[in-house]
Amino acid sequence: MTCSTAIIGGGPAGLMCAEVLIQQGMKVDVYDSMPSLGRKFLLAGRGGLNLTHSEPFEQFISRYGKREKEVGKWLMAFSPGDLREWAAGLGIETFVGTSGRVFPVGMKTSPLLRAWLRRLADSGINFHLRHRWVGWNADNSLNFQTPEGEKKVNADAVVLALGGGSWSRLGSDGAWVSWLNQAGAEVNPLKPANCGFDVRWSPHFQEKFEGQPLKSVTLTFGEFHRQGEFIVTQDGVQGSLIYAASAMLRDAIEAEGEAVITLDMSPDRSEEWLAEKLSKPRGSRSMSSHIEKTIGLKGVKMGLLREFMPKEDFSRPERVAAFVKQMPIPLISPRPLDEAISSAGGVTFEALDENLMLRSKPGVFCAGEMLDWEAPTGGYLLTACLASGRAAASGVLKWMQIIN
């Protein structure tokens, strides 16, 4: 008798789980609430699909912070190198960019997703679209809402790969939290990750500099110290450099009410050099013109000086130099979860056994972003989601041996 698995969620984790199981001769049905599969995957790769990262493995797994040990186990079985070989098997060649990030040669997500879905369909996997899972029935069957009405499904094993709580319009709306709580599974609250933050800009700064990039700056917050760039938004700040520190910033705001980041707006110059240049006579020039002429600071960086520096210090060269090197920007709150690139929180690892099966619900496994881990952008999210799908599939295969 062929064992059956119902996989709920047609994103990278669910599809990878399905691929492993069908290769082992199982009957596999994939259910998704959307009209098409991999919608968040497609949108995430809109500006160029960052598959993974080429940095050394030990450094790679360190990106998962407090969950390095758990995620590291998945990655030992499906490494960034394995991911590149898997993509090559779909006819998608990859290359390493200057930052160490790994991309498909064509940069786009759609060719990879099309090739993958075609291979999965040819292998015999059944896809059920517009099937929204709404929990379990009293007889432990799965309950789906479909265009034809309610549908009950029974399976030997169930894999939940429902995503987190960001970008709900693409299907990952976090509605599953209540159903897992009812099933006795511990779920930590979903929080924004790789997100922007609110700043109390003055109306003048907001109007003049919204959408302006801050390039070649170094951001410091606690032990975090990195050079990069980000964007001023109407409400605050967002962009790659902010996302990289977002977990620390979010947790600090939760604990203390705000997080004050420090910007070095001239990382290639010392404070002494800046002070010396600014101390030169400025003649009839305004101080703003003098600052631009002598140290090249202008635009949004000049705007930040005006925004946060005491007016009485603006004419003092040594104080201007100090603020250029250490510009404090108080962040007051993370942007809403639905705007975030990804989410933190989710099913705790304590609620799962070593095979990613819910302790309170035997035969039900979890994978992907709905688990309580997080990572920065740069290919880390996608790699771990795919690896978790394979780990859950391995757990299902072990479970099938037990029940049979």
C-alpha cells in the first residue's frame, strides 16, 4: 500500500519536501490557498533571485544566530553547494556575485520555478490550488475551504509549510497560529524580520528627503558594525543595511522602547581630518556651503546634520566633525509585520522532535518560515527553507517506517 502525505503550502519548503517524498515512491498531494504556486518566491526574486551565499560554511551557519545549531543540522544535509547542484539539475546555472551572493545566470526566478514545477508535476505530484487550510476536523482529518465548498482530506502524514506572517496577500498570513495552539503546539508570536523602522522625522526632513538613499555609511549598534546603504522613507528607514541589523534593533526596541543607531557618514575619513578641514576660514560662505566645499557632505547627509544636531553646535567645526562620524538616529518601532521581508517567531523547536514532527500531533511535521528561526537577506532565508523541507521529508519517511 502506497503511503500518502498531504503538504500544505506550495512555497520552497513545501515543494522541496514534496520532491524528496515523491522520489521515495510516496503519494504526495500539495495544497495551496493561492491560484498559483510559489508566489512569495517569485516576488522575492523580482530584483534578482539571490539563491544562496558562497561564504565559508561555518560563517554561513552563524547567520542563523541563536538557532544556528538547529538550522545547521538541516544545512549539513543540504548545503549551499548542494543547492547550486540542485539548481543545475533543473537547467539553471549559477554564478557568484562580487558580494559573494549566488544568483542564477539569468537572475530571474520564473525560469527556475517553471522548470521545478514541471519536474514535480511529471513525477506524479498532485497540486490542489485555491485550497485554504482551516484546521482539523473532529475526526482529525484536514479541513479545506475550496471554490466548491468544504473538503475533508485524510493522509498518513501531514507537512505544514505555511510560511510566516509577512506579505499576507501572497498567502503567508499567519492564520495557522491559532489552529496549532489549539492542537497543543507552542508558537511564539510572529514578529517582523528584515524590516524597516519608524523615525520621528520633522515634516521638513520628511518632505525633502523621502526616498533618498544614504550611501557609503557605517552603521553601529552594539556589536553590529557594518558599512553599506539604506533609504530614508516617509516614516523612517529601510534597506539592506537596516535589514542586516533588524533583529537586534527590533529586540532592543521591544525591551527598551527605542534603539539608537549611530551612523558614520564619512567612513573613509577620520574625525581629526574632518575637524581640520572644517576649521579653515569659510569667508562669506554659509556653514552648509562650507561643509559641502571642504568635506563633500551634502544632500540627505547634510539634512541629517540639520535634523539631529543642536543648532548651537552647527557653527563649531569640531562638533560637526563629531556628528558626521557619530550621527545618532533614534528608531522608535519596527514597521508592521505585513511589510517585512520575512518574520521571526513561529513554532518553537521545543514543540518539535528531532524530525520536525509536532510532539502534540504525531504525524504532523513543520517546515520553512513558520518555524521559530530567522536570518538576514543574502540567500540565507531561501537556503534554510529549502533545507528544512528536505529535513521534514526525512522525518516523514522515518514516521512511515514506524506506522508501517
